[in-house]
Amino acid sequence: MFKHIMLPIDGSKLSMKAVKEGIALAKSTGAKITVLHVISHFHINVEMGLGSKALKTIEKEHEEVARTGAQKVLDQVGAAAKKEGVECKGMVVVGDHPYQEIIDNAAKGKCDLVVMASHGRRGLESLLLGSVTAKVLTHSKIPVLVVR
């Protein structure tokens, strides 16, 4: 059965529902979990006048604030996993393509299952916003369990 489960989270209520399911599955199979939060790089279109030093400062502040928020969520998940007796490791990574970070880190960590949420967007909204879950499903060689 599953020995190492990747739980990608974005901090939403829905992703926390997937975490709850992932922890329960890990407990029932004796698996450990890795919780992953992906921070997107800060991008800004800059007109002349904003120097590279100012831009670097803004980028650094963005990442620090995002890491602090991510760590709070990881701590909550870690506490929930500990309460259930499930070994848990938290990770925060920075990347422009969250789906690729999920796939790459699951492979690096030798995870044998990814458990993640889907917001269930359909039609034009799905096309315009894209879906990290759909991209993970499409590109992952590791099985993916989707929680709605």
C-alpha cells in the first residue's frame, strides 16, 4: 500500500479538506506525509524609474510574507498529523508552475501518491484560470487522489 503521500496545499478550506483525507489515509496505511506549499515568484511589469534594487526589495518582501503565511498553514497540518500519529514533513518551495513543483518534489521525495483538492471549476472558468490539479493529473507518473 502507500508509504509516502504528498499533500500539496494552498491554504484554502478545500485544500485543508484534502489534508484531512490525506492524513486519514496515511494513518490507515501507516504512511508518512509530506506537505508542500508552492509560492509563486513575484512578477511586476515595470515602467522606467523603478530601479533593480527596489524591485529586488519588493520581491524579497513578497517571498518573506508568503513564507510566513505558508509556515503557519504547515504548522497547522503538522499538528493535525501529529495528533493522528502520522509522520509529517513540511516544505515551502518557490516556483512559477505549482503543478511542476508538486510533480518534481513528489518524485524527489519518492512519494507513491499525491492527495490534493480540486475546486471543481468547469467550462470557461476552468479554461481561463487553469487547474493545478488537472495539470498534475495530466503530467504525473505518480497516482493522484483528488478530493472535491
